[in-house]
Amino acid sequence: MKSRLPAVFLAFATLSNAYAVEYTDVNPTASTISFTYDQMGQEVYGTFGTYSATLNFDTQNPAAASTVLTIQLPSINAGSDDANTELPKPGWFDMTTYPVGTFTSTHITDLGDNRYLFSGNLTLKGQTRPVEVKVALKEQSGIGIFDGEFVLKRDDFRIGAGEWADSVVSNAIVIKFKMVAPER
């Protein structure tokens, strides 16, 4: 009697490959990048309006995935005209010298249950620091929604130097994003 194990294994391997999903084209219109911070005891909300992202993500091989996110810093809306006027200045983002911020992944770890840890390098204001971003993938009707969040320490990037280095604005800035990409 022949063993059916190889046939069963082959059928299972074919079945699991049928569920592999790739995401490569980020839709910036449907995606968002926002942040919150504390200023004099009040939580403030802001957004970035212009960015681009490349994504190479296969649900069957997340360790081989990669992403690059480039944010046009002048597209910031920090919740008030005063903040929007101050942030381009050298003490904050120095947007004349450093008009973009970039996150480049170096490794993606599968945490199970459609949760991932995106490790990579964040570059802001000429400073590059390693960051880890927890991301949840929600698959809805042929669309992948990558929801992530991490805490940026502004003093790591010399953002808010000089008179702003005190506690008027929190050092911890919570960055949240939703990247939307159709299945491929």
C-alpha cells in the first residue's frame, strides 16, 4: 500500500499558496499619516498631506517584505496657523534644508494574527535613527489596510530645539498611519 502523505503534503502546499496575497501599490488618497502630541497640557492633532510609499509585501513571506515611506514635511498641518508657521523654521524641522522625512524598512517580523513588526530607519532633519513600528494588516474586499503606530522622541531628531526644548511641547509624539493597498 502506497503512502498518501506526499499527495496530502502537495495538496496542502498548493492550497496554502492559493491564499498568498501581495500588496505593492499604496493608494495615497485613501491612506493617512497623523500625529498627536501634548502642548501645555492639551492634546493636539496634526496630519501630513503629501507622501509617497513603495511596498513589497507578500503575506506568505513577510520576512522578504520591504517598504519606503517618504513624507513631504511642508505638507504638515499641526492644528493651528501658529504651529504651521513655526514648524518649517530651523529650530523645528528646518524644512528649507530638510524638506522630506523617510522611513526605510530593514526587516519585517511576523508576530502572528496579521500583526507585524516593521523595523527600519527613520530619517528626519539629517538624523537617522532605528525605529520599530507595530502594524496590523486588515484585509477587506481585496484591499489591504496597514494600520501602524509608534512613538517618536523629538529630541532624538533635534526637533524643537532652543526655546522649544523645554516641556511646552511633549518630547513624545505619537505617529499613526493607515496605508491602503489593493491586492495584487
